Amino acid sequence: MKILVCISHVPDTTSKINFTDNDTKFDTAGVQYVINPNDEFGLTRAMWFKEKQGASVDVVTVGGAEVEPTLRKALAIGADSAIRVDTPALDGYQVAKQLSAVVKNGGYDLVIAGRESIDYNGGMVPGMVAAMTGASFVNTCISLEIEGDKATAIREIDGGKETSTATLPLVIGGQKGLVEESDLRIPNMRGIMMARKKPLNVVPATEASSETKSVSFTKPEPKGAVTLVDADNLDKLIDLLHNEAKAI
């Protein structure tokens, strides 16, 4: 089984976020980048298929040379090879077009992507890749088993869970639950050294235009001051909740 894991190169959630050019561009200065958490759950599940079923695992992302350390980390975790599509990631449609070309050229049986990235939270790419490649699609996936060319997936739905079956090829949008946080892998020194020798192939972009454009960004309002209320002063607490916080 050939598995392709789609990796997003996203800012660490502890990074301080700023914008430039009148709040129209993201300021990358001083920002630490990581593997998108939803993608990391998918990568860890792919490693399970590699170890238990002998699958091959490739990782792919769209971007310039600046994204390669993130791909190298995925290789250090255990992926066999990496692919970088040499073009900036502009929007969900353009990224999906690039990834779809990689999927078609590679003949992958299973494509694992995160249900969304934590930078733009678009949630569009996995579904569009499935549509563009003619594969089955399961989103918000929290469990995946493969037997031969048959897949059984469990996904979260409002108020519960849904179990689906599909025939490969399959695209999933994974999230926490696909594996547990305790199962995530930290690259060790041996993995890091081996990653330097694994192939990282840079491929040209396919022709694709972006369909959307970010016009401006606005930070959330700063949090207000905290008001401490004595545990015995319930009247004051109720007054603040009713007249100031408008919570009751």
C-alpha cells in the first residue's frame, strides 16, 4: 500500500503573531514553524500502517525552500521520502490542485491529510483533493483500518460518530483521535541522522490559479482585566455577571 501524507507548514501556536503592510500580510519574522497538528496525527497513523502492514509512506507539502525543515522532521519521524511542490501556497484550491497532481503521478492508495490547518482553518483541501482525483473521502476521521483494498473509518458527526466503509483509493481528513496525543512521535537522533539521507524531491508546480485572496487580517481584541470577587460576596458576583459581563 502506498500512502501519501499531506503536511502543512504552520506557525507554532506559541509564536507571537503580527501583520505587515497595513495588516495585509503575515509577518514571518521570528516565527517558529511546525507540522500542522492534524497532519501529525495522520502521519503517526501512516507510520502504524508502515510498521504493521509494510506500507510505504511519502510526505508532501506545497511551498518554497523554507518549508523543507518541516518535511525533514516528517522524514525523521519515519516517512520514506518527501516531495516539495515548488510554488507558494496561495489558497486552498491552488494547494489542492498541486497535491492532486502529486497523487495522480504517484498512484497512491491512501492519502491522509489533516481536516484543516491551524493557520487559516479553511478545511477545504482534503475534500477537493478527493474530488479532483476521483477518490472516496472521509472527513473528521478519528479511526482508520485497512484490510486489502477495503477501508473502515469512523468519523465525528454532530452528537456522535459514524462508521463508513470504502474501497481504496481513499482520501481522509484526519484529526485528534486518529491516534492519541500520547502516540505522537518525537524524532530521535538516529531518525534525524537518517532523515538527512532520505530523498526530498522538489517538483515543479502544475498550472493553477488561486480563487481567493486575503484582503486584510485583524487580531482579536485584547482580553480585559480580571475582576476578583470574594467567594462570600455572591451579590456582587451576580451584579457583575448581569450588568457588566451580560452573561445572565
